[in-house]
Amino acid sequence: MADIVRVRFAPSPTGYLHFGGARTALFNWLFARKHNGTFILRIEDTDVQRSSVEMVQGILEGMHWLGLDADEGPFFQSSFDEEHRAAARRLLEEGQAYYDFTPKQQKDDTTVQEMIAHRARAQAAAGKERNPYRDLAYEEALRRVEAGEQAAIRLKVPEEGVSRFEDMVYGPQERDYSDIEDLVLIRSDGYPLYNLSVVVDDIAMGITHVIRGQDHLTNTHKQILIYEALGVELPRFGHLPLIMAPGREKLSKRKHGEVVSVTTYRDRGFIPDALVNFLALLGWSPGGDQEIMSRDELIEKFSLEGVNKSSAVFNFHESDPQNWTDPKALWMNAEYMRAMTLDELAPLVAEQLKKFGIWRDEWASSGAAWFAGTIDLLRSRYRTTQDFATLGLPYFSDEFEYEPAAVKKNLKDERLKRLLSGLADRLASIEEFTHDATESALRAYSEEEGVKAGLLINAARTALTGQAVGPGMFDIMMTLGRERTILRLRRAAEFVG
RNA sequence: GCCGCUAUGGUGUAAGUGGUUAACACGCCGCCCUCUCAAGGCGGAGAGUACGGGUUCGAGUCCCGUUAGCGGUACCA
């Protein structure tokens, strides 16, 4: 099979799985599924200082929750250490790389950006200098190394010429060799560096298509140089537009924190398919108007040609409790909650209720029908499954607060003190506690008392749920049942006034 | 500084090889439904395609320049 497809997602475990990473993983996964290929997960943990097992765990969890399990892996880049060194050794022997005895510069992490800029400026002013060790005879260099001298290994980048490749998203790319410095392959303490490790691993794993963030677009030329030095055929490259924070600011794990972490969405009640759908649309479009797409539809329609070249803003508002994340993501999640079957939705809601300590086991057995009916009653007004546990508390528990605004709006009228308990009496005496029977009882009662039915209905809603908004009043009564309805109506009398 | 990428309403995106008044979704506003809030239905405001030049009978679409944002420029990944 000539066109076998093998792709990989290669996160570094220096943080949780954030939106950018998740989107990259998703596109690789879609590409693999689309072409009947293999999706591989490789953890790039060469920077041991900043990597941690918890982060690896977090990434794995996030991917699993999104349904993006790898076909192969997870592999850990650090375990291929020897292969990376061997590749560098080979390039050294072939004269394509050299030992650099320049002492390592100390730098502290907070000022790297400044340092890079400063150094670059200085270099521009002074004119580029060749590395003095580039042409040192290999035998002599080897002697010095064996004598215990520390040296980094650098790739010998050709002095003249242009690096070119055809990006599957961005089209033809080129970069002059003179703009690429002799990159370090192996640090002087012996650790292989990113660019070398990636290439060696991608070769070893038979990666055919490298799909990753646009932040690697110019770095790709460096990696191509390594492929060429190693004498290996190039994979195809496809770079993805970056995801930005509101205001086209760059997305930063440190600054934006949880709102860009996939696990946050799991914890706050997102449906995995909904988030996948939303993520897919961030930087990609199948063309045309369709936006709600199942996994199968996404796979069917996915193509790198549909990937956008410009970066996309992920429009979250962390400080706004109502719209803490992108409104469209929230809308899409709501859309999924409405469209999915109750059998699919119920366990997800149950999970949230358990988390909030208001779950009752009978809702999974004898009360399953009631439970399904109740979430069905509520689903069209909620946007996440967590809303069932927070906004929906009065429907699942007797321990809920009366919202002051609702009390003020619906229980202000002094007459209600008498009317609510009067209504409770009526409801206690009707034969069958059904939607229609309760409604006619309430309407008859309000007519007798000479008040508008609406007054009683709205008051009853607040009496029963502590809220001013919610499903139709008689539906609420049905879901609460006669006993609770009467109890809550009587109890509410004390809030009147 | 240098190299590179990008640029369509507030946000996400449409608009095969340039061809009528720039389309859809989210959000926003209004109306209908109605016991409230959603959902649903209907309607509306909001961009003349970053800016400036070209090419062309005709440009969001091609070319050049400017600006802005972003990425890279590390013995980070």
C-alpha cells in the first residue's frame, strides 16, 4: 500500500491538554480516520526539568474523554534517547555535524525572550559569524571530547541555497539557508534536543504526515535539513493556524489557565462530541453552511484543504459566570443536549448530580423513567450538564435556596399568604394529581378568589422551585409530585410579603 | 533587528478556475407562542472584505507597498 497514512500527536507534558493541543490531536485523528491510517501518541518529554507524570496523565485523560484514543502509544520520547544520540554520532562521522566547544551560556527562563531578541540584534549589527569549530578536524575534536572537554553537537547547515517544501495547508514555503543557524542537535551535557529527537522518532515510527501547529512552520526547515542529512525521504507537512485568546492575544496556559484546559470542559458538563464539533470548526470548515456534525460526518468531510490559514479567536470570558467560555461552544453543547437521546444524556447528568452529592440510586432503577422525564423537561433551558446540578437543584433535592429576586417578583402580594395554602388545600383534595387536573383546580380557585391565574401560577413556581423561571408550572408539579408540591406551597407562605 | 505567516460584521466561517444588492452560524435587538424562562417560528441591526495603489470591462478573490497581529530567530518544546 503506497498511500498508507501514519500520523502522530506529540505533546510535551509541560502542561495540561489545552485547546490548541486538543485541536491538533483532533485534526491528526480525523486525518488518520479519514484515510484509514494510524494515529500515534508520542509524549515529548525530553525536557525532564519541566515534564511531569501528572501532566502526562492529564493529557491522556483529556484525549480519552474527547474520544481521541491513540492506535499506537503512548510512546515516550525520552526512551529513544540512544537512537537520537546514535543519529547525531552518525552525522558527526559523516562530517554533517560538528562538535562545538563554545561554553554553554547561562540563561534564566524568565528572560529568554529578551535574550533572544538582544542576541539577534547584536548579531545583526556585528554581521553573522561562522562558528569557529565548524571546520575543526573531526579527529582533533574527538580527541578533545575524549579528554573530557564538553561540547555540543551542531548540524552543519549549508552556507548557500534555499530550503523548500510544500505545506499541505500553507502551500509552498521557502527559507534561505543563511537564515538558519547551525542548530544544536545534542547539548553539551549529552541530552538530545527537540529538533533531532522529533525527526529521528518520526522516521522510526514511519510518520507519513506531520500535522502540527503553525508555530513550527519556520522550524520545519531545520527539521528538513536533518532529514536530508540522514538521507531519509521527507514526510508531508501540514501546519495548523493557531488559536488565539480574545483580542487576538496569544493563548497562554499561565495567563488563561483553566478556561483553555480540556478537563475544565469535562468537569463543567460539556458533551465530548459537542466540544469536538466546536474544536473542529476552529480553523476548519467543510465549506458551505453545515456546522453540527457527528464524528462520522467530521471524518467524512475532513480535509486539510479546508483548514484555514489565519488564526482563530477562541472567544471566552473567564470572569463572566454566565458566558465563561465561547458562547458558541455553549450553544453547541446545548444543541447536543437537546438532540441526544435521554439514554445518552441521563448518565452524564447523573455524573454531575453525584459530584454535587444530590444523586439518589433509585433514579437508575425504579425511578429511571421519572429521572429521564425530569431532565427532558429541563434540558432545553440548560447549556451544560452541570446546570442540572446547579440551576436544577430544586428538581432533585429539597435543600435549595429561594432566590431573592424571584421572591421579590412573585411572592410580594400579601394575599398570597392565604392563597398559597388555599391552593395547597385544593390540590390535596383533587382525585387524581394530573397535569390537567391541577391546572383546572388552580384556574377554578383563582376565579373564585377573583385573582388572575398568572398571579397564582408565578407565585407557585417560585414557591416550588425558589426561582422565577422554569418549565410550565403544571409540568413542575408533575415532576415534584403531589406530596412535595403541597409541602412546598405551604412552606412558601412564610416568604410572602 | 532579521526571517516567515496571516488579514471578510463583535466571534467562528461561506463566497469552485475574478462576474448580479458579500452568505451562514453564534451573540445582540424586536415580534409571535405563552403562566415565567428557555426551546421553536418570524423579522432586524451589524462588514462593503485592514489601508493605499495597481492589473482587468469587472477584484473579497491576482500583483505591489504600508500597517497590524502572530510565529520563529534557545545547549526550550
